[in-house]
Amino acid sequence: MPWCVSCDKYLSPNSVSVVGTCSSCGNRVIEGDDKEVKSQKIPWHFWVFVSAAMIYLGWRLVEGLWVLFT
Ligand SMILES: [Zn+2]
């Protein structure tokens, strides 16, 4: 989210001009900390992959034990 230091508030992307200046004061806006938040957040497809791997490995374990004891 764009942040205007002069106005001391977050701006909606619509109120930031194409050159990246604040529409109310004209100063340059900086990108807020949402980039950091995004990089820290684990993407949902990672958990899909992890759960799929766990199901697969769990099944292989069951299968392996089945072969072992029969
Ligand atoms: Zn401003």
C-alpha cells in the first residue's frame, strides 16, 4: 500500500498518480510495508504441496508396513 510521509497516511492506489506522487500534497509516496508482509507469508500452494507430499508418504508408509507384515 502506498504511504505518503507528508500526509502521514496510507493512500489507495487510485489516489496515487502514475508518477508515484500524492494527489493531495504532490510529494513522492513510498511503497508501504506490504512487500515485507507478502514475502513473509507462505503461499497457499506450498501447503497444498506439503499436504500432498504428506498424504503420499503416509500412503507409502502404510503400503510398506502392509507388505512387511503380510
Ligand atoms: Zn500526501
